[in-house]
Amino acid sequence: LKNSFFYKINDKNPEVLWIRENTPPNAVFLTQDTLYHPALLAGRKLFLGWPYFPWSFGYDVDKRAKIQEKILTSTNIQETCPLLRQHKIDYLSLSNTREDLTKKDKFWENNFPTVYQNKENGFIIFYLGKCER
């Protein structure tokens, strides 16, 4: 391709490998906006992810972004679970890249099991099965 460039992506990082080996292929992840999220590189679905991708497929990105923000900033399990069930979200991954979210981590830690954590980079995955469908 003319004027194209090559960008190497590491799909062998610990997060990608853990997700690939420990989550079902049809799992849905709620993530922070990241262009190359490990769940996506592992072949899993993202609720929103990088907005350009769902937008280009015709999804209502603004609506999903509002739902995502409501879930990510929630501190009420009775409010959160119906949203997780409605949107069939199985896992939540957070990283220390957004300060406002790390303040909310206690809510997630107190209500959902941590199934993966990398203390070096702050990446964490919660299983949201407490809100079974």
C-alpha cells in the first residue's frame, strides 16, 4: 500500500495470553478506551473499546460511551448489575491510565473477584459473574 506504515503489536504479552487461555471465546469485556486492548488482541469482544471501530460498524458510540461511563463510575451494585446483565458484559479490565477510575477500584474489589492482576503495569481484570444473567 502506498503511504502505509508498519506497526508491530505484541500479542504475546501476559495479559493477552491470560485472556486467551482463561476466558471463553465469546466473553465480552468492558474496558477503558484503548486502541489495542489485550482482550481485543486475544480475540474477545469489547463493549466499546476504541470508539472509531464500533462507529465504523454503525454502532451508536455516544450511547455506549454513556453506558460505559455509568458502569465505570458506579458505586452501587444494584444499579450496576442490571446494566452488566443487559449488555452481557462478563469481565471488566482496568489499568492505572485513568486516575478517576483507579479511585473507584475499591467498589470493584469489594463486589467482584479479581481474576488477573499485573502489579507491574496496574492491569487488572474482574469477573462480573456475581451479576449472572
